[in-house]
Amino acid sequence: MNSKVSISVIIPVTERYDDVAEVYSAYKRGLEKCSSSYEIIYVLDGAYPSVEKVLMSLREKGEPIKILCFARSFGESVALTAGFESATGGIILTLPAYFQIVPDEIVRLVEALSGYDVVTARRHPRGDGRFKIFQAKMFNGVLRFLLDSPFKDLGCSARVFRREVIEQVHIYGDQHRFLPLIAFRQGFTVQEIDVAQQEKDSFRRANPFGVYVRRSLDILTIYFLLKFTFKPLRFFGLVGLTLASIGMVLLGYIIFERLFLGVALGDRPVMLLASLMVVLGIQSIAVGLVGEIIIFANAGGSKEYKIQKVI
């Protein structure tokens, strides 16, 4: 494998993947149109012996493949992070382990990076079912409303980054789909281009209810992280002041009734509710202050994964 490459391709292998050899062959044809040297890094998020066997066979034939195998599943975000750390190219291209876009569009993504830091693909026109298209519009619409997201298809995994973006933008948990948005919020220039959707991209199973709950929590998480990561007191302080103010108004009214109207306090549940709101408000403000202290101390994070072997 060439020690110096222009493009590093990261392909995380999770629970969903298509025929490995077929996908690799299609991606290779698309990458060869870029007229640049490249490497392909597969990150196996757990035990996938059949996938590893195929990749080993391709590597033995001289294909520029590097394989990272996790000891267990850590999630796609961690898989991408491990791939980023192993990449040597100045351009980082992420692709799914299944058919999502037409491989011939890869060259357009790479060429569009000229003048930008991040380029993402938008599958247009979409060939999915109406309900799935509606889900995608709702997901991207909420992000556009909350965070001024310029993207219309964050669910597409075909993306191109300059190395400096990957070095400065960090993800964890289920934040992989928000990586371009995080980069955008941090000041990097982004562009989304329309690409042809692969006909085989027809993953139309019905998602369980838990998926929608997790997606909602993901949106809430990314909203908080991007809006209040460096100013947690504004979030917790606002919540705390609201609760404490309402509680104090209620307490003031109750005390007024007791002192001037002779109303007893012992059998009034609102007394307990008002006191609880004041306490919760003070605690919320305290949490915000602790968050400010942590940020001030610039606490660092730790890796969330363990690589079992590097091939």
C-alpha cells in the first residue's frame, strides 16, 4: 500500500451491509475516476467473520485495503473515529457498507470539495417510499428549524472532508449522522450536492417505536451540545430561574394568605409544590455552574473503543 495517498476512504461495517465484494468493486470503479491515489479503510464494528474473510481475500490480491476489527460493537460514530485516526490522506471520504448512491457520483463529490471544507451528498430524486421520504423531511426540517441546518439529507453517509475538519470535529455516541452539521456550526464551509440514488438503496423495513425515540433524543442532544456546550449556565440557568421564580411567586402568595387572610398552611399541597420548584430551580442553576467550571478547566475526553487488531 502506498504510504502517501490523496484520498482515504472510510467504510464502517455495522449491522447493515450488502455484498462486500460487489460494493468494493463498485466503489473502486468510482474512485478510479478521481485520478488520485487512495486507500480504503474498513472498520468492522464487532465480529463479522464473513466480511473479514472477503476483505482478506481482496487484500491478498493487492487491493489497497486496511482492516480495523473491534473487539465488540461500539457504534458507527466510534468506528468512523477509528477510521479517521488510521487515515493518511488529505481528503477523507466516508461511504456506507451498502449501496446508497451511484458510485460514479464519487468523483463529483471529490471535485466539489474545491473551495469547501465539507461536501455531502443529497439523494435526489429519492426513490424510497412516501413514508420514508416524509421521515427524512421531518428529521432534516427539525434540524433546520432548531439549528439553521443547511442540509436536506443528513441521512446520506456519502461525505467528503478535508483532514483539518476531522482533526477538529469530534463525535461520539450516535452523532455520526450529524458530523457535517457539527462542522458547519464550528465555522467550516459546507456544500450539499445532488447525486443519483442507487437503485438498490431500498431498505424499507418498518422502524420500531424505539428508533423514533432515539432519533428524538439524538436531536435533543445535538441541539444542546451545539447551542450550549460552551455556555451551559444559559440553558440550566434559564430553566432554574424559571422554576425558582414560579416557586417563589407561589410561596409569596401562600405566605400572604397565611399572614393577612388567616388561611392555614398545613393542608395545602401547593406549599410543597412551590418549595420543590424553588429547590429544583436552585439545583438546576448549580448544575449549570458546575458545567461552566468543567469547561473552564478544559476537561479532555477518553477513547470509547478498543481495537482488537489492525490488518
